Amino acid sequence: MTDFRLQVFYISAQKLNFTETAKELHISQPAVSKHIKELEESLGVQLFDRNRNGLALTADGATFLNYAEKLLSIYNELSFELGTKKRQLNGSLKIGASTTIAQYILPPVLAKFISKFPNVNPVLLNGNSKEIEAAIFSKKIDIGMIEGTRNHKQLKYIPFIKDELVAVVSAKNKIFSHKEKLSIKELKSTPVVLRERGSGTLAIIEKALGKKRIKLSDLKILLHLGSTESIKLFLQHNDCIGFLSIQSISSELAEGKFRVIEIPGLNLDRQLYFVHKHGSPGGLSSAFIRFASGYYK
């Protein structure tokens, strides 16, 4: 139902590479260029700057992307509503979700999904991003939801929602009692507690630090912990700093238990993804992807 050119533009705007867009949509690279050219001609504006370094969205392209996201969301929601009226969804849906998503983002989605489709039985597996990807390969789950980077060419990653990691300290932290910012240089000598290897959270932190030519080994790491909740509890009893999803500490921030410490120049924004093996996901998986995407949009 969706104008295919809109999909071509959206994927191109995400990847900023027509060749990668062609692979994603299983069409040729010239076909991608043709669709974009036709779209630009129909709109009367240039959507992309094309140069030796690749593609970049123009100001008009950025504006169009904002509306394209809204249009695609409406199309998906309409298609989902019409499709589910034709059939009664039922069966077991095995979902794997990384820690942050499973604890703080997924529960309200599942509650609404079960309410709308009472004959569907969701089963949730919790683990870090690496474990969730492994569970897809071993067929323990039908679909995964992860944070962090895309690691396997054999898997398809579908953007879900955006998240932000923030540096946080306890409100009782004596070192940061009158400090609201921390330079990247100061970070290297500040005690920190981090998530375990294999977690999407740690992968994002490591990648962001790498852009500043800083290795994890350059930090003063007290220890690695296996969950967000264990880090939050540790922070309440130690004058160190931790990195957590803003989604996971909203209540503590509102209650004044934690404070966010700004680190200028360190970008810790991240994309959360649905992930499954290449090819079309199963009927229940596809229905859940549409439902969850519509819930947050």
C-alpha cells in the first residue's frame, strides 16, 4: 500500500548509500537512483547531496525525512489494523530482548499486545545483545530486540526506537556534589562501573570513546556488572559514575535519587533494533514488529 518511492527514500536516508539501500530492498542500484530522482522531480526539491564522500541529506531532505517517518508509521498502523481484522492472531511468539529493552521498554508493549490479541502467547527470553543474536541463530527465539551495533551480515536489523545513554551518579555522590559536567580528559581518571562484555550498552560506549581515541583500558574501571539494576544499586553505595539508558532511570531522576553528568563531545545516542534472520519474518513476528513500532510512534 505504501508508495515504494517513500520506502526507498527512507532506507536511503538511513544508510546514505544507494548500494546498501539496493541490497536492503532487493532491487538494483540504478533502480534506487531512478526512484529517488523521480521523487525529487515530483517534489521539486533536491533530497540528497551527492559527492565523492557519498550521500548527505539536504535541508529539504531532512524535512522530508521527518514527514516520511510519520507517513510510514501511519501506513504501517493502517495496514496492521486492516490485516488483523481479517484474521485472528494466535499461537506462541518467542521474543528475545536485551536487558534494557526487556526491563524498561517492552513490558507496556506486551501488555497492550496481549490485551488486543488474547490468543497469542508471548514468551520472553532476556539476555545481552550478543546472547539474543545467538538465540536467533539457534532458533530459540522467533525475533530479537537489541541495543547497540549491528554485528552479523546474516541478520536483518530493523530500527525500532532511539535511545540515549547518559553518565549518572547518585545524588549522594560526594565527588560530584557540585559538579554537573565532566570533560573527556577528566573521565579517564574518574572511577566508573560498566556493563559486561557482550552488552549493547558497553559496545556503544566503547565505540563513542574510540572516536575520541580512548580505549576502555584507559578508563578507571572498578568493575563490570551484568544488569542495569545492579549498576543502579552499586551507584547508590559508591562515589563513581555509571552509564545507563535514560529509559532505565526516569523514575530515579524524578525522585532525585540520581543526577545526569554531562560529558561534552561524547555522543552516546543509539538505535534500538528488531532483529531476525534475512527473509520475511513469520506472521506473528511481523505483526508484533508493526504493533510495537506503532505503539512508540
